[in-house]
Amino acid sequence: MVKKNNLFERDVSAFIRLMPQLLKNYPDKYVAIYQEKVIASGDEKMSLLRQVREELGQVTCYIEKVTPEYPQTARIPSMRIISSISISPL
């Protein structure tokens, strides 16, 4: 039996492998990859996830936007931590 993480990794790999065809058939759309196949597509990620869940239940699938810039980069802001604070006595 294949673990869930391995199935998800296969779907991510399938997305990358299928990219040339995805760019032709689904440009600027989100696609849902399940068991290494495109099972649905749409304009919005969350509505696509709802569609997949309605049709297949709580399955784990890979949903990503099809763009030539894949992989997309994410900018994650971070907080600066002040390492020392001096407090003056009253």
C-alpha cells in the first residue's frame, strides 16, 4: 500500500511532467491532479477544491495554477525579533 504522502508527491510530479500539455489545454487555470491525472480545472482554487470534494469526497489531490512561471515563488514576510530591550527604572 502506498502512503498518502507518496501519492501526493506522485501528483506533484505528474503536474510537472504534464506541464507542456497543461500549458496548451489549461493556460492560467487551476488544475486538480489526482492519481497522476487531471480530474478538474477552474478559475479559482477553493471552488475547484470544493468541486473535487463534492465529486470524490475527502481525497488528497494537488491543485496548482498552470503558468509558464512554475514553480511559483511565494514571498513570506517575517517578523524582526528584538533581542534586547532596555527598560529604565522610574
